[in-house]
Amino acid sequence: MSITQISVFVENLPGRLSRLTDILEKADVSIRGFALADTADFGIARFVVDRPKEALAAFEAAGALTKTTELLCIELPDTPGALDQVFSAVADADVNVEYAYSLVSTYVALKVGDIAQAEALLAGRPVRLLAQDDLGAPRPSDSAPSPHASSSSL
């Protein structure tokens, strides 16, 4: 069982990420998760979406350089040690985790040049700005795994 990730090569300039998310919006594709890796001039935007074939076609039609990768996807309970159990299980079997990132219904941390300016720009948008203290309490939706999720004891 796996999910498809689409990686897109992107210039590290203002507006470039917005172009990618606009392509997905216009293709009626929902982003379920993303990760960014950067260098001074270029980066890789990694997307997990609800309709990867449509997303890939839209990116390629826009001239974007893309690559697909199959990933393992797991659902974790919001309890101390849950992620450690996963990483320990694969480490004990000498399996390397090359990278990992969160998907749907998660908090998203953004490294921006001016936090105050970004906060002002996001005011009135459908997001909730969080402080460090907000990270301490689990959200109500995290209290139980979804009924359709498969379980595995680690």
C-alpha cells in the first residue's frame, strides 16, 4: 500500500510556490500534504494530492519539471511516543527513513522573511495563526484514529 508524491523543481523566488498551488487549484486538485526543500536559488516542492494523475498532467502542461515517488503513509495517534515507535521499528530492521512530513489536518510551519508581515497578510484568510502554546494540547479530531484506518502494532 502506497501513496504518490509529486516533486516539482522550483526557483526560490517570491510567487513561485503560489504558481504551483494555483496550477493545482485550477485542476481541481486538493493538496493533502507538502514539503519544501531549498537551496539558495532552487528548491523542490513535494506534494501529496487527492488526484495525482490530474496534478501531474497539470504540472507538465504548465512546463514544470516533475518526478513521482511512491511513499508509505501512516496515521498516528496524538500521543507521546507514537512517532518514536514507528522510527524505532524501521530502524531496528535497518530500514532508512530518507525524509518524512505531515499530511492532512496538520499544523504547517512556514519559514518566512518577515513573520509580522506574513501574519498581517494572512489575517482574514481561512487559517488560524498559532503560538507555541497552541502546540501543547491535542485537537479534538486527533483523539481517535479514523474508523477506516488500518491498524498495526509496532
